[in-house]
Amino acid sequence: MFTDTDTPGEPRSIPISALEHHAYCPRQAALIHVESYFDSTVDTVRGDLAHAAVDRGGQRRDRDGNRVWHSLPVFSHTLGLHGICDVVRLDPDGPVPIEHKSGAYQAGGPADVQVAAQVLCLREMFDAAVPLGIVFTGKDRRRHDVVVDDALRTRVVETTRALRALLDAAELPAPVNDRRCRRCSLRPGCLPDAPAHPTDLFTPRPEATWDD
């Protein structure tokens, strides 16, 4: 459940993880952060296990000898965001956030929004350039660079604004019932294919739209 911890004159701080949820599906974000609904699946459990190695916190060195910080809390007073970076690699030129995902990488997808928000937080906290973030995907064991340019920064700002409006409204957006729903862990509670109106219960759907 989202908690308002604002101070007067500052925007409500919202969790960075919620940006990824909203970028994937606004209804998913509302179910988690307004309705406090969540359900575990094989994919979410796999993700939890993948994060276990980076959730211990503290500093250490990686295989390349770089100093890294695990589970580093970050924030941005300017954007009204807070969260925890899985890993922050402390390079000579500045910190680089590394977000761990258990699945595959989708260029321009929701994970890019999440790691870009971490980059913007680190820029503000360290007063450093921080040109990019990294998404590490367990499915292919690869690191994917995400350059945070003006366009991606604008996307983060717009997603933050839309998410804050959704949380303030405290209402569920209508379900979309598309390909995103098939592997969504919230499908049992979301009911994306439920009729929008009671009368629809008596209206047969064309066979081509059935989700078998």
C-alpha cells in the first residue's frame, strides 16, 4: 500500500519500482499500490531468488575488481522518487546502477524506465553525470546498457506524473486484456477478460476473441 510521507511544499515521494509497474500496465500499478493486491507465480518467485544475492546490502568488489554497493537506497527530491538499487557500481567517473531481472530484456521496455529513474536519483544525490544504467537479465546472463538521454528522462518524468495522478485518484483503470495479461501474476485478481457491464454476461463473444 502506498504511504504518503511528504513534507509540506514537496511532491509526494513514490517508489521507483511502481514506475516499472505503471510503464508495463497502469492497472497493474493500481492493483499493487492502491489495492495492495499481489499474487506470486513461478516468474515472481524466480525473480525473488535472482535478487537474493544482491539484497544483502553493503559494499564489496565484483569479479572485475570494481567496488560495488548492494541494496543502496536512493531518492530524488526534485522528482519525488525513492527506491533501492539492486547494485551500484562505483566507477571512477561516478556511480552506475545495475538492475537485476530474471527474464529477458526488452529494449525500451519498463525496466529501462526503472533503471533510468535510478540514474536520475544518483545524479541528484552524487551531483555526478551518471550517463547510463545497466539492466542485467538472468535469462541470457547479459548486461544491457541503458543510456539516459533527454528523451528517456522525459519519459521518466511523464511516467512519474501519470503514476502520481493515478495514486491520488485511488481508482482502478479499466483492464486492457491484451498479450501483457497472459503472464501477469495479477491476472486472477485483475480479471482482465471479465465483462465490463453485467448485460455482457448474456452476450456471446466471437470465437476469434476467446483466450484459450
